[in-house]
Amino acid sequence: MPSGSIYVPRDEKFTGASPQNLYETFWFAGRKNRIRVRAVITAAGFVVGNLVGPRLGLNMLAAGIGLALLAGGTDLFIAWRLHERTAVWRGKRRGEVRTGRLLRLGLRRHGYRVMDGRAVPGEASIDHLVIGPGGVWIVDNEAWSPDTLIARYGERLFFDEKFGTSVAKGLISAAGSLAALLTKETGIEVSIAPVLAVHGGKIKARGGVLHGEGLTVAYPRRIARWVRTHGSTEFTEDQIELLARTAARILRRMS
């Protein structure tokens, strides 16, 4: 993408274009090439199906068509998936809506409560508050360009060449303030783990979950499972109910 380098002539048609618009421009410009590659993959699937089908006792033509459709469909799905991962960053979807839906789908049947769009007194608003048998978490959402590398070196988080400290400090501060407030109001000792749901970008960690500087960074679809398997407490149903009711009372709902 053009960056104004003195070594690269400026292309006037890209002047003033946002990274999102440039991404869309290049994506659609590559459509014909993707179709050509998909056609080759589909044809290769047809040939392989014709060769392998009879050896497996299958009709040659049916096996060829079936494998061709499978190969072409798989390539189409992968391309769609890559483009869909940038939807929040491109402004086509709301990250908090997607994450909230995934949290409820993966946690409610396990006894967790999920509250969306709450403001912690004296702190920034939080996108999601999760309360359940394993503890309490706050989850925020951020969108990054698809080529952003998110990694940990030592104990420090990096988003490309930028430190993750500023992101971590804000969420950790909100988690600490809310934990102290819930502890005071309920008499239950509460600690809250902050989680950042990343839409786009590439998390350099097995399983799409990374921890550093007191902050967990994960793809939205990985968070519910991570919460279920990384609980640090054992709250009873009564304690969960009390914490949820107290949080609903003291936290202002964001419109």
C-alpha cells in the first residue's frame, strides 16, 4: 500500500484512500485471478476423481464431479473466510455484536452470564462482562488490518512494531476497578481477567490465544472455550446470581 515513500512514485488514484478502501480495491482487482486458480483446482479435482473413483468402486464420472465440486468449493470457502475476517476492520460488521453472540453461544449453557455494553464507574466502557463458575472476565474488541502481526516477546505484547502496553493498561485498570467494586458490594472476593478480542490481524500463538502484560489476546471464536478452561475460582450458583445482579445494578448500560 502507498505510504508516501520518497523511493516510490505517488500514484494519484490512491491519494487519500483509506487502508480499508485500498484493501477492497486490491481484493476485487484479484477476483479474475482467483477465479482462474479455482478453475484449475476444480479441473484437477475432476481428473483425480476420475482416476481414483474406479479404484474405490465408484462411478468414474460421479467421483470426478464430486471431487471437483469439493475442491472448488473448498477454495471458494477459504477465499470467503479470508475476506470475512476483515469485515469488522472494514466497518461492515460490529465486532462487539459478533463476540457477544459467540460468548453467549459458548458459555450460557455452562452456567455463565454475559452482559454487553457496560460502563465501569471512573473507567472506560467495556464491551462484555462474563460471570460464571470459573470467575469473572471483561472482554473488549479491537479491529486490526489483516497483515498486523500480534506477538509476545518476553512478557511484552506487540502489535507489529507497536507496544501493547497502552491497550493492556486500560483494560487492566478497568478490570481492577470493577473487581474492587464487586468485592465491596457483594462481600465476595473477586478478581477479573481482561481479554481483548482481536478482529483481523495474525496472532502468533498456537490456538489463536496469547497472554502477556496481564492481558489475554484471542480471536473471538476462541474466547468462550478459553474462559471455560482457564477459570481461577469456583463460584456457586448463588454467588454467580449475586455478582450478576450487583453488576447489573452498579454498571450503567451503554446505548
